[in-house]
Amino acid sequence: MTSDGIRATDWNRVREVATRIANAAIRDDSPARKSTKKELWVLLDSLETKYGRRPSIIATRADFADNRRKKMRWWKEAYALADANADR
């Protein structure tokens, strides 16, 4: 389980997709990376529907966002939410 309450079985799917994104980036396979990132966004949306706004979900969005403003907004939101819930 993540520190903010997401079950390991659910979060392991995020790890698997994130690994595929990283591997596509290493191979310089832009089409695979792009399609796998879309898969990640859908997965994060489904987890947010199931668990609500959680720091781990929001921070993962920030980690994989291409837009700097979105990255910063999501990282700040994740930090503030974690801090408010004493989630280290």
C-alpha cells in the first residue's frame, strides 16, 4: 500500500506502465512512449475515481507531464495534500 492508501495491487500497475514509458524513452521510441503515457493518464484517472485526490497520483502526473506549469502545479498540490494529511 502507498503511504496515502492506494492498494499495492493497484499501484503496481502504475509502476509497470511507468517502466514501459522509461524503456520507450531509452529506446528513443517516441510513438511507444506517447501511447504508453496516454495509458498512464487513463490509469491515473481510474485510480483517482476509485481513491480520490491522493498525493501519489498527483505527483505521478507531475513526474510524467510534459508541460512545466502543470508539473509545478501538480507537485505543489501533491506536497500540500501530503502535508495536510501528515503523509511523509
